[in-house]
Amino acid sequence: MIDPALFEQLKSKIEEDASVRKELDQILDDLNQHVSFTQGVLSRIHSTPRSKYAPLLGQVEGGIKNEIETIGRLSAFASQYPYYKYNHKWQRMVQDAISTVILCAWLGGLSSESTPGEVGRLLTLEDIGALFGVPVDLKDRDAFHITIEEYLLGLINVIDDLSRLAVNSVTLGDTAMAVQISAFIKDLHAGFQVLNLKNDILRKRVDSIKYAVKKVEDVVYDLSLRNLIPAPEAQ
Amino acid sequence: MSGFKRDWSGNAKKRDGPKPAQKAVARNAYTPMFETLRDELDQHHDRRERLVKASRDITALSKKIIFSLQRVRKIESQLPANIQAEIDSRLTEIAKLLAVIAPEIQGINRYRYSRSLMCLEELVEALTFAHYLRTQTLVSQDELAPIVEDLSRQGATTEDAVMADAGDSAENRPRPAKTEPPTVSLTQEDYLYGVFDLTGEMMRFATTSTALTGAMASGSAAGDGEDEPRSIVQDMHHLGSFFEMLPVGKGNRLAWERKLEVTRQSVQKVEKLGYDRTIRGSERPKGWIPDLSAGDQGPPDEE
């Protein structure tokens, strides 16, 4: 009925698949550790006044350096296998890594000679790819890359985080920050409206942006009511 | 849940319809970036939609092949002519669909759309079942893959032929450049899950053929060179153990275990059938068996 060779062949293929997954899990464990640390450091922006960002961002950049190194390892290993066979394993983690990088750069970190660090810089998908040293939105060959969905989902995480920062920056007396965040989030919200979304995770997350917009608008409303908005940025 | 989303001020939001003019005009620094990403995402969504549509058709056709095969009454090297004809016509249709989807699922896109291509499992099921009924063996993935590739190639050529027929100047129209058309490849998952489903079809086949011919389906004695022809009960046992011994596929453990459970049940149903045949088969008067000429070749042999 069944050729014994067939059994052996399938068995070894399944075993190979299992060992690939195991290896991936190990790399992803490392990545998880670095991403969690970086996220943890970043969470301190909510209690740090803008004048003290520099040392904090320096620490974040240290975490990002580890992320870059681990994603490099992931890329090298995963590129040996069909990308979409395993990409569900790292999607979440890569998204989170992207979030840390976007947020760090937006706060003025990750600067270079050509791009001075200033608050409000948005890294594009291409910037992210360049930073991590991996291709983005690959279509012509099968290798590790960062997908559009990962970038957009990572960006939405940053929006959530910034809406929180708007509240906390006001507490710290930095009302200009709240106003800047409001403008940024509104622009991104409008940007996301341009997308034609299907009924999937991306759509669900995009739908949540409006709550961040509302949260920040409420903050700005409170400020304007009390004439607390600094003059140049007013409305 | 209501059918539409509201924005935070409570106004209904329309997503799919045309955008309100005011929003369409409001551009900002990030609009171009989002427009580029939108175009990329649209390509992906459109492709997936096309694949899902074709996949549904291929699944339906494969199921029809399986129904035709379930009208076979015994295992023999040649399927009854009428059934073979039905299958061939379905396969021609499938081939055309495969040729259409083949270019979409090359390289990196093969696994990207795996989940939209459940039809391949169904096709594997139909093809392995046909193969079993002809040869009483399980076709391997290496043997099956070229068959599916051939199908997609055939589909590509018949499509050309149809187009050529349509035009009046069919003969002198230059043929398109002879480049190898892309083919549909099978993944290991397509194959394994298809074979899982095969056990269900074998169970149904064993049940109907035993009920209608009065004998357990088995190979022709000459075919195997063994003393007694192997019966489908043994084949089911063999296949059941085959899956039990394989390491659990890590990719989708849940689906794997569900399929394995169904396989176990199928094996046991056929076992029961074999037992019934052994214990009660001899009590049946010979003439009792309903005569359905397709499969009847003299009195059923008693064990």
C-alpha cells in the first residue's frame, strides 16, 4: 500500500520543519528580550521631561542596536526557507521592534549627520529596512524582509504610545509636545484613511486610531480652554 | 455588531464608498507615503481575491471527481469508462484554472497564499483516491507533484488553443513565444492533508462497495503476487499506522490532530466492516446480494 521510502521521506521532512521552528524560536527568544528591554526603557519617556531625553534615548539606542543584531541573525536564518511559511512566528516581534525604532526616531533619537535628531521625524518603511539592514516589501525573490503590514501595525502601536505621551507631557509641563503629537496623529489618521482595508487585523488596528485621536484632541481642547497652548503652534 | 463603524463623534463612517470630498482634498506630508503603501496592499488583496475564487472552483470540481469515484465498485487497474470520462472532463476544467493561478503563486507568493489555496488539498484527495482505486497504493508526493504540474501546463496550452479557435485566422496567427508556463507546486501540507482526507473517502468506498457487492474491496489476486489479495481493511490499517507514526506536523498542530482523529474513526469503521463480513458474511444467502452489474463478478469469495 505505502512505499516505505515515502514514510521515511515525509518523516524526515517533518522533523526538519520542527528543527527549523526550534531554531527560530531561539532567535525570537533573544529578539523578544531585546525588544522588551527597549520598550521598557522607552516607557520612561512618560515620566521624563523633554530636556532629559538625550541620555534616555541613548539607552534606547543601545537596545535598538541589539535588536538590529538579532534581526540580522533572524534574516540570515529565515532567508534559507520560504518566507511566508514561517513569518507568522516573528510578525508580532518584528512589529514591536519596528515600533521601538519609530518611536525612538520620532522623539529625536537615531540621528545621523544627514538627519539631525529632532522631535517629529517619521521613519518610512524604507528607513526601517535600511536601519535593520534587511529588504522591505520583497516581491521578486524569497527572502527575509519587512512587510508593509508589519510597518503599519508597528506605526499604529506608536500612535497609541504617543497619545499617552500627550497626556503625560502636559503633566510634565510640556504643552507644546501635546500639540505637536496632536497634529502628527491627525495627519497619520488621515493617511490611514487612504488605505483600502480588508476585514483583517490591520483594519481592526486602524479602526482603533480614532480613539488615540480623540484622546489627544481632548488634551488639546483642555489646553486651549485654559489658554495654555504656546503661541507659535496655536491651532 | 452594527454594520458600520462610527467615528468618535458618533457619525457613521463609510469606508468602502467614495471618500467625502473634504477628506480627499486634505493632504498632508504623509499622504504620498500612504498612497504608495495602499497601491501595494491593493495588489496583494486583489491577487488573493482572484486566488480564492479560483480555489473555490477547483475545490468544487475536485469534489465532483470524488463523487464520480465513489460510484466505482471495485479496485481495478482501469476505471469504468463512463467514470473515467467524467473525471477527465473535470480535470480539463481544473487544468485551466490551475494555469490561471499558476503565475500568481510563484516563488515567494507560494506560501503567502497557502491559506487561500485549500483547493490543492482537495485536488490531492481526488488524485490520490483515483490512484488508489486503480492501483491500490498510495501515490507519493514526488509522483503526484509532476501530475499537478502537467495539469497546469495542459491548462495553459488548451487556453491557447481555445483562443486560437476563436479567431478566424487561427492557423496563421503567430503562436506566443514558447516559454515554459509557470506551474502549480504542491507543498508538503497540501499533500499530507489531502492524504488525511483520502482515508475518509476510502472508508466511504469500502462501505458502499461492501454493501453493494457483498465483498470487501480488495486488489485482484494477480496484481500483488501474494497468496491472498490485500483487502481495504489492511490498507486502512496501514494508512492509519502511517499517520500515527509520523511526527505531528508542527505548523498546525490543531488541524493535524483533528484530521488524525477523523482518520482513526475511519479506520475503525472499516475494521468493523471487515469484522461484519467475516462473521456474518457466510450467513447470507448467495442470491441475496443486490446485483449491480458494475462490480459483480461471480459469487463473492468467502474467507
